[in-house]
Amino acid sequence: GFNKKNPFVAILRIIEWLGYRYSDHIVATMPNLGEHVNNIIGFSRKVQCIPMGIPRELLEEKKIPLPESLSSSFPDNKFIITYVGSIGVDNALDTLLESARNLQSDPNIVFRIFGKGDLLDQYRSACVDLDNIIFEGVIPNNLVQSVLERSTVLYFATHSTTVLKYGQSLNKLIDYMYSGRPLLASHSGFQSMINESKCGYFVPAGEVTELCNEIHRLSKLSNLELDEIGARGREWLLSNRTYTKLADEYRNIFDS
């Protein structure tokens, strides 16, 4: 939203141009980095995406069973869509909440939202009449994986913005995919990870009808099919996103 003529912005743009123009190698966490570099300097350069990896703490974490107060939120006979994370403007949860309203007539489909943020109270008030969505508040980090694993499908959303056409590397996707559950994303930017691993599905950002349709379609799949979809994400993550592998990718750059 800043004016391109703002002196600080102009200086940063010059630094960025010089970096892309004269660097020996260009690395970033953006999956569609090549298009971004091309747009900045006006021609293609060899680039490489080395994204976020699996934190060692997550790999070494000991799973803790859910306390009864949380376990009761995950009935075995329901299709449970879960979101875990911040609840603010950047998280684009309006589409999910509107979908919950549209799907309230289906008793099999329920929504669970874990986290805190500036919009939490506003969302709670807006959904007070809905029986199919519950805001569970913040959970300790050592319970996040247990919550994710007990869910049927995990959800995240982004806004439809120009920046996202270059893609992004989200810690949330690391946590989600490691749980071995299928993912569903309201996302219109450059696609990565979910499509590469075939562990979930994208619908356009902000499209309530398409999200409802996809939720309804997934709710008809068997538990075995859902487990297989989610397992692909975990396997892909462990094969491609350990920091040992990412370090090897950097080592190859230095060696070349």
C-alpha cells in the first residue's frame, strides 16, 4: 500500500534489483521465485526455492493424549474440519465461517477453530446461532499435533492478493502435513506442497459455494480414502522438507 515513490521503498527496490542482477545465485522461500525475479529485473535468471522445513522440535515431540475436555470435541461419527492458528484479518476465515452457516443443515459436518486473535470475539458473536462450529481457544503447542490428528480435514485460507502469485512457504502447512490428515485450502495464489504431495485440494479464495461443494464431496469419502490422502502429505514432507535435506541443497549451491 505504500507509494512507489516513497524514498524508503525506492531504496529497497534498488537494493532488490541490484541483488537479483548481480548475485551469483538467488535463493528464497517463494516457490514461484523465478517469475518474481523476472518481473523485477526484466529478464530470467536461474533461481532456487529452498523453503521452510520441519523443525527438529516437531520431529522429536512426544505426543500427549488430548484431555477429556478437548477429546469430546472430536466425536468419531462426525466429519470434523479444523483450523488451528491466529484469528485475524490476515487469516481470511470469513469464507470458512460462511460455509459453516451454509452447511448447518448437515448434522454430519462440524467445524472446530483453535487459536486467538483480534477477530475472535467478532467471529464468536457472528456464529453464536450456529451449532456446527465451536471456537476452542488457544491450545498448548504440545497438544497441536494431537488435535490435528483427531480431525478429519485441516483448513487454511489466504486472501486473493498479487503477492501470493509468487507463492509462500507456511509453517502452518508443515504442522498440518506432518499430522497425516488431508488439507483443504481457500487459496488463489501459486500452488505448492499440497498439490505436489497430492495430500489435499485447493478452492479459489473467497468462494463460499466452491468451498461448500468441496467439503460436501470430501465428507462422502471413506475413512480409508481420507487416511491415504493425508498420509501422502506426511510422507512427502519427511522426504522433502527435513533441514538435513535443505542443508544439502545449500551445500550443492556452494559446491557449484
